[in-house]
Amino acid sequence: MVIPVHDVNPVRRTAWVTYALIAANVVVFVFLTPGALGEGGLAQFCRLQAFLDQWALVPRELIHHRMPNLVPTGDAGVGPQGPGCVIGPPDYAKSPELSVLTSMFLHGGWLHLLGNMLFLWIFGNNVEDRMGHVRYLLFYVVCGYAASYGFALTNPDATTPLIGASGAVAGVLGAYLVLYPKARVWVLVPFLIFLPVRLPAWIVLGLWFALQAVYSSGAGVTGAGTVAYLAHVVGFVAGMLLAWPLKPGTPPPPEPGGILFGRQARRTW
């Protein structure tokens, strides 16, 4: 798997929506998500479970619109089975449809958050530049909803919370592939050390999509069920379809001018 770090594709306007989305995700994770700053222990775990049950998307709730009678209250206690989280009737009213939106701003750890935000930072600005601020924001939300519903419909009885901006970010990647397939992207390729290589976007994003498709079937990966790879696939396809009408009017990215590994290459005529 290659790691993108920068694309050679300038923009005409400041990507305010992309920056705001990144900031919102970071703020929610750092200041609102229990345990984000490294606190541990059973009490912290119970608070996190209660937080996710209230704000995260649960496929069973979304598809069947059936809320659980008992949920973690956020308190730790000792019961017949030993130490654990206290459960009780929910003291909040939850909208499963709205939880699709709130779940887009929740992440399970620093690696989960930073990975999503890296892809959004690199590829989101050009998609926003092409779509405009308002249309891009709507596009981002629609892709997130499409990814969430796509996963929930194929896993209607799942009770594990589905969190993360991955589905919406996958839509951004799909749109970028449609609009700027020939744009050059600097990536780090792990080969003993991380080697910087500049590749066309269609290779970078096409490889990413192919891996998600393979992982979504559970092939070649252990514990694939812990990541909603199918949501990534659905979000990516939704982004491609929504961006396709804009493709004819999209100017091609500028030629990178012979840059190789960060240096200006000499031309031979």
C-alpha cells in the first residue's frame, strides 16, 4: 500500500470547506471523544461505549428503526460477572438517520483520524475547487450517507457502531479519480525504506479502490470485519457517479515539468 503525501495539482480558490471538515473532525476527537488523549481504565471505556451508543451509527437501528431498551450508562460497576459497564434505559432520544451524519465526525483512534484527514487534505481541495464550496459540502455529506446506508443494508442486523469519515472521504477520492485521473501524486512506497515516487492519480486511487474491494470480501486480510471496507467501496463509487457530469468541463492538471524525486530533471532534446 502506498502512502500519498502531496499532489501536483494547484487550486484556484481556498478550500475553506475541506479545512473546516478537517478541523471539525479533530475537535470532536480531541475534545469530545472520551479517552482520545490516552486515558485508560474501565471507567473511561464505559464512557466511550455510552458516547458511541448515543452518537454513532448502528446498522440495526438505522435499518429496523429499533432502539435498544438497555445501553451502557457510562458508569463502571461490579456485577455477577465481575467488573463491567453499568447498563440501563437510554436517557436520550436518538435519531438513527441523524446518527449517520454525527458518525462521520467520530473516529476510533489517532491512526483512524489522521489517515482519513491525510486523504481529505490531499484530494479534497481540488474537488472543492471544481465543485464550489456549497455543492462540495453537499457532495461530501451525500457520499457519507450513501456509504453508511450501503453498509447497513448489507449488514442489517449488525449492532457494532459504525464510525469515521472514511465513507465520505472515499467519495472525495472517487470524484478526484474522475476529474483528475492524470494528476501526479507524490507517494511513499515501502521498500525496505519509504521511497518517494510520483505516480498518476489513476494508479494511486485505482490501487486504493482495488484493495478496498478485495478487503470488503474478506480476502487476504485477517479480521476484515473490524473495518467497514464495503462502506469505502460504496462511497467511492458514489463519488465517481456524482462527479461524472462535471468531467467534461474540468481543466486538466498542469504538467509537472519533469520533477523527479523533488528535483528538477534535465530535459534532453
